[in-house]
Amino acid sequence: MAGVKYHWGSMCTNHADVDNMVALQRELQAAKKTNSAAVRTRLALGHEQLIAMKPFIRNEPDDAMINMRSLVINMQRLLTAAGVPNANQYTGHSFRRGGATALANSNTSMHIIQKAGRWTSNAAQRYIDTSASDVAAAQVRAAQSVSSVMGSASSTRR
């Protein structure tokens, strides 16, 4: 994709024009859809992981985490030191996932979550991690709701 963008950019005198080119955007979207590379798992970085890392942060320049690459490398190092499983699956997107998940868990409306993450579409929903226990609890509530409706419907027929 970077090669396609470079090719299109080499035809323009103003690189800002590249971002506004509809044909280029379509080509990039098509390339993303046809990319058969393995999808990389990204975990949500939440309060629990941040607290686990805190004792391992040293007062050193590398721990300042100045740029995104060093941020991710240092974050993974701290998570590994803290014994957090799958530390290599935490990336820069983990902050977005963790933030969206934390907001959703605090019953924040989807509209506010979208604004906080600067999402203009429903993509925010893909960033919210839902635990298996939350899904199971929702299924139980749904079954109880149906059961109570069915029970009251059969009692009114008598």
C-alpha cells in the first residue's frame, strides 16, 4: 500500500493532494480488503495492565516513551516484567481499545465514546472488548426476559 501511495504521490506536486484523491483512496481500500496477511491480535490496555506496569517504570530516559515505537517497546517490556500474559500483543492501538472498553464499561453512551476516540463511524464498536462473562450475563438476562414474558402470556390465557 505504501508503494501505491508513493506512486500516486510521485505524480503530484503537492503531497497534500494525495490524501484528497478519491481514486487513490479506492485503490488503498481495495488493497486492504485483499490483503491476506494474518490479522494481528491487539489487546486492550486497561487500568489493570497500567497498574501492573507502574512498579517497573524506572527513572530513565528510555522510560519516557517519547515516540510511538519506543512507547510500544517499553510498554511491552514493562508488561513482560509485570508478568502480564501475551505482552507482545499490546500495541499502540491497545490504548484506543483500552480507552473505548473502559468508557463502555462505565456505561458511557456510544456517541461519547465515538467523540472521545475521534471516530466518525461505528468503528468504535470494534474497539470495545466484551468479556465472555458479560456476554453470558446478557444471555441470561435475555432468557429471563423471554421467560417472564412467556409466563405472563400463558397466565393471561387461562
